[in-house]
Amino acid sequence: MQGRTYTADAEPGDTVKVAGWVHEIRDLGGIAFLILRDKSGKIQVKFEKDEMDDDLVETGLGVHRESVVVVEGDVEEEPRAPTGVEVTPESVEVLADADPELPLDPSGKVDAELSTRLDNRTLDLRKDEVKAIFEIRAEVLRAVREKFRDVYATEINTPKIVATGTEGGTELFPITYFGKEAFMNQSPQLFKQLMVGSGLERVFEIGPIFRAEEHNTPRHLNEATSIDFESAFADHQEAMDVCEAVVKAAYEAVDENCQEELEALDLQDEFEAPEGDFPRLSYEEAIERINATGKLDEQLVWGDDLPTEGEKALGEDVGTHYFITDWPSEIKPFYIKDHDDDEQLSTGFDMMHPNMELVSGGQREHRYEHLVEGFEQQGLDPESFEYYTKMFKYGMPPHAGFGLGGERLIMTMLGLGNIREAVLFPRDRQRLSP
Amino acid sequence: MQGRTYTADAEPGDTVKVAGWVHEIRDLGGIAFLILRDKSGKIQVKFEKDEMDDDLVETGLGVHRESVVVVEGDVEEEPRAPTGVEVTPESVEVLADADPELPLDPSGKVDAELSTRLDNRTLDLRKDEVKAIFEIRAEVLRAVREKFRDVYATEINTPKIVATGTEGGTELFPITYFGKEAFMNQSPQLFKQLMVGSGLERVFEIGPIFRAEEHNTPRHLNEATSIDFESAFADHQEAMDVCEAVVKAAYEAVDENCQEELEALDLQDEFEAPEGDFPRLSYEEAIERINATGKLDEQLVWGDDLPTEGEKALGEDVGTHYFITDWPSEIKPFYIKDHDDDEQLSTGFDMMHPNMELVSGGQREHRYEHLVEGFEQQGLDPESFEYYTKMFKYGMPPHAGFGLGGERLIMTMLGLGNIREAVLFPRDRQRLSP
């Protein structure tokens, strides 16, 4: 809008045109206030009824809450106004009138269920504390991309429509693709690996992944954002180094650039970028420490996957982000390389927030024969993955990488109770709209 | 890899460990050279057969082209070497042997069909000129994001699985979503509009879009990257300003940061960031100018869409990027607003590269009643879009935006003959793999 001033930039002495939503109208009799809200904040507009044109007063005070208005007028100092200034309007124009019955109260005075909020995201994101989540999300993605570039990774985009899934036919959404069966990709795993064998060597991708998992929990989504990294000539230790650097960079950027958003979420005191190295526990140490907490009904033994309560007990015990390394090979996917000196032991790793798993990664199997064998052991037909396996015959370097759950990163960073709060329009078993 | 040096960083006097692909072996009898290639460039490794350990010579010279090797040794000045230095090896290790029969020649000496290249992208991207396209693509996306942030837009991610398409049921790929019918989204249009009514006001998204278009041409993809922008309180003129700034920023960043890549593509002399304002032609002027070229068999009349030959004739005539504005309302989608003083005339615009359309945008219809009417006129049931339309009752500001085709931007910038060259793993009517 030509000549528009953000409310946050309105200084005493300015003549401004401000535009935004009617946040509140306070009528004190002879004097009344319209609080106008825009992207940058709020500003008070003062109506002195006896001294102003009737039409102006009627327009400014007769409008419903959440209507969109443009106000032109002079800014004056007013210590009693919320931002220390107020506008005396010369004109008020209503650009879009709002229905007086709102399905959700953007002032936040009336609590709403998450499902009502998700059905009305437009209104929900008029609340400072909800908007703040998505401003922080954008900053996290910016910082993560920057850190990847700092370590010489190239951003790539791989296809979301695929002929075969990464780990076979389970948990895939089927598509009809010009009469052929196809699927929505559940992970860029195979494609990013193909790129480390190219001249790019080191790549990252931030994009949607699709998983037809049946479970409906506060920490699963059927469409999520995956932050993927893969590097030639790296082993699992170097992949962990990059992983740690990326997560720290995200926290540091939020700490540095999002104090206002943290305040909106009432996290300004609590929020801390993790310091020091993330401890790297072997799987063996992990199960010993979990068993030692005594919090599990049954003791874990070598070969068990970690149950959710086990992860929680360990997270409380460790108290910071940490890695679990050296998993039993049999509970890691076939494309993860085993240790050269012990093929029962995998180079796979998980990176954990005290509350949940954020990352899974490892060094990959780059030897053609071992890879094809792995497909067979997993019960997959190597033929249907020939586009992938055959490239391992033409000089595929050793490589490692990881996948970091974007929404889980935001959720744990901000202490959100439900992963759906970190997505504008989440998709789950029940929710397909908006 | 611990202690690895990129070949480009190897300086005379250094002892280095370099790792990469065997680009070439030149055996001159008593002396032989292995040219090792990595992400950063190439380096010559010298084998003096009589003065070196037989095993070392055998390993270094017996390896097939495109195998992956690690070489440790001393770097010396050698003016006759391609980069002015060479490595005298202390050790050579083969990390991955390549099959001597390659489906594609990464040295580029043997030409390959595009389809062979796409089937073997890993090898294809070992060529400098192909790798350069994707380094440039990554830089374009970086620069575009930065420019959007400069104009206070927030990056968002909207769902790719949707219950209804933007413009109804045509050209959508159907999905089975937990037993329900759903679709892969063809555009973030409706979702980004919902966000301008939120506290974010101004948003952008770079993500995949999916179109089940039947035509198989050198400039269409069934899965593409859309660069979307939408802003509250903006009209079509302001959307055009942002669009122009974003495209210019992409060119300027490539000019500034990708000279090496432009050289690999032999574009270093030709490449120019567009200067001056992009001309804004009305649709009426556009058809007049096309008719005046005399290149069309039949004269265009008001209401005709522009045929491809028309776009080409006009592009040659104008010679730079340009906008076409003020289209007839009936050939623009229902969500585009008409001019207030002439409802036959739409605020829709296209932004054109001389060779093809890159962008389509406009001011949007933000008035609830007009919007619902538009759905009906388009033959769509407003009920199925209620999640979208109802938000227009609660204070939806005037807004405008655009969608820019990511691959078309790269294709026209680099003069690529086929849009598939700008995608790592393109999807078209025939191609679903790799």
C-alpha cells in the first residue's frame, strides 16, 4: 500500500497512514480508542467524539473487531497509550468488514481447542504467540540453510513423486500417475545418496516427506518437513559433527534474532542455546543407563529398540541433546554401513533432544555387493531399485549423512505440546483440510 | 574425511591427502599421470615408474576411470600441469572401483542423449557444465529467499496433500489418503492467501507443485518448483515491483557469485543481469504489437489468449523481461480481482522472459461475496472450498502476489534447451524414475 507506515515505525510528529486489523475498541464515553494491529505491533487511535466529524467517529467506532481498516492521521506522544504514542485520525476507511461472530478469538482471551485453531489458522495466526512460532520456524530454516552452506553443502531438490519408496512398500501413500502406480516419497534418502556420487559431493535438502503411518500421536505427522544432509568422504562421526553444528546454529539464530518472538511465547528467560559438545553415548551405554534409572518395568537387553519411556528416562538422566551411536545392525536400515571390524554393530546414530528423537543418520553402505545383499536381506527386490544400486558400480565414495525432523526441532526448541502447533496446516489420519 | 585437502587448496610445499574420482590416466611410458577430480577442481598426480614402489604404480595406474581414490603426497610446482601444481604420491588407496563400462562418459568427450543423462544423473553431474547448473540453481534459491526477507516476507510451508485443488478437479494427481480421496497440490495459491489474512501479512514459499498436465514439451514438468509470494495491503503494481526485484536479485547473485559456473557453461561473456525497469505492457498493447509484427497467420482480437508464437514474436520485439498487465477478466482465474472501474479488465499480470512466461500474478479478490460468486461462475462448488472462503468473512485485507516458475527461471537464465536440464530428477508423462 503506497505510503503505508508500519505501526512500530510511527513516531511522534509523523503524519501516517497505518493499516491493519481492529484489535479492540474501548469506549469510555466522551473519548474512545481503537487499537489497530498490524504485522509489526499495535497502535492506539484516539476518538474525541465532540471534537470530531460524526462520520469519522461512526466509522471508526462502529466497525466490528477484526475488520481491516486504514487510518490516516497525526502521531502524538501519549505516555498512557500501550506504545507511548497515539494517532489522532483524519480519516478511517474500512477495507474489509469482519463478521461479529468469530469462530476463534484472536485476542486470545477465550481459549480454543487445537482443532478449532487449526480449522481457523488465519485467525489463530493473528495471535502474537502463534505468529511467533512461525516467525521462529522461518528463522530456523534460514539459519540451517546458512550453516549447511558454511560447510560447503549445495542445496538440492529431489522428486516427491517416486516409483518406489526408500524402504519398500510400507507406509507409502499411493498416487495414480498417468495410469501408473507411484508413491509420494517418504524420504530423500536414496536421491541424496545418488548426489554424493556426483560432482556436488555434499548436499542438503529441506522439503516435505510423506508417511502413511497409522498412529495419531502428538509427535507424528503424515506430512512433515525433513532437513536432510549427505556428504561424500564423510563417516558417521563427521556427520554427527555437522548435525550438532546445524542444531546449534538454529538455536543461536533464534536467540540472536527472535527475542521479540520468544517474549510473545513467554520463553525469553527459559530459552537457551545448547552449549558444549553433545555427549555421544553408545547404544550399549544407553541401555545400561536406562536400566540403571529403574524406570522401566523390564530391563532392556542388547538388540531391543529403545521404547519411548526408555528414551524419556535417558533424556532426563542426560539432560541435554545427545547422540546414541553404535546401534545393533539388525535394528537399523539396510543402507546404513556396519562397522568394518564388527558387522553386528552399525554406524547408525540417533540425535536426541531430552524429550524425543530428532535425527537419524549414519555412514552409508557404499559397496555395491553389500548394498544389493542388504536389499535382499530386507526382503526388497534390488531390481526395482536398480536406478539407485547401479550407480554404486561407477565410483561411489564412502559417505554419511542424516535426516533431521524440522517440526520436531521447532517443537522441542519451543516446548510445544503438540507437533501440529509447528505446522501451518498439519496432515494427520483425520485431518486433510484446510 | 579427516585431514582431507580439496584439490583447489593444494599449494606447493604442502603434504596433502586428496580424495576424488579418477578423471583420466595418461601413460607416457616412463612417466604417467593420474588426474584426480573432486568438488573443487582437478589435480595432477605424477607416477615416475622407475623411481616408485611397484605396488604404488600398479594401484595408481591400474585403476579404472571414475573410481574413487585417496592420494597422499607432496605438492610441487609444475608449470606444465593443468593447475600449475602436481602431487608426487606417497600412497594411493582405491575406495571404490568403477566398472570399466560406464553408461555415460563424465569427461563429456562422448555426447549423450538427455534421457541417458537423466537415467544416470550421478555420472552426468560429474561434468563441470552440468554440476554448474545445479550450483547456480542453489544460488538462485538462496538469493531469492534473501530478497523476500529483505521486503519483510516470512517463509512458509503449506501442505502438498490437499482435499481439493486450487482450480478444481482438473490436472490433479489423485492420492489415496487413509481410504479418502485426496490430491497432490497444484499450487499453494489458496494457502498463501489464507496467510496474508493472518498476522504474518506477507509470505513466500518455495516448494514443489504437481500438475497432471498431459503435454510433454521441453518447457513443462509434472513436478516443478514454484516460487510463491503473497502480500496483504499490496496491489498488482506492488506485486510486480517485488517480482521484478526478486528476478533481478537472482541474476545479480549469479553474476556476483557464480563466475566459475558461468565459465563451465561458457556463458561468462553472454550472461547479463537485466538492467532498467521491466516494461509493463497492457494486454491491449501486447496484442497490437504482436499483430504489428505480422508473424501470426491470424490477427489477435481482444479476449484471445496469447498463443506461443505470439509470445515469441512479442518477446523478440521487446527484447527484455517484461510484464503484460490488464488482461481480459474472462481468461484469468476467478481469484484474480477485476479493476474497480471496469470489471471486464483484470488486475492479473504475467511476467515474461523474451522466450516464455515465467510468472503469473495479480491482485486477489478479497471480498467474500465476489469470491463465492467467482467460484460459481467457474463451475466450482464453493462448499468444497469453505475452509478457504469462510476466512474472507473475518477481515481479509486487499492483497496481491505471484507464482514464479523456478525451473523456467533457471532455464531462461542459462539458455537451457529443455526444462528437464534444470531439475535433478525430472518427472514427466513418461519419466517416473530415477
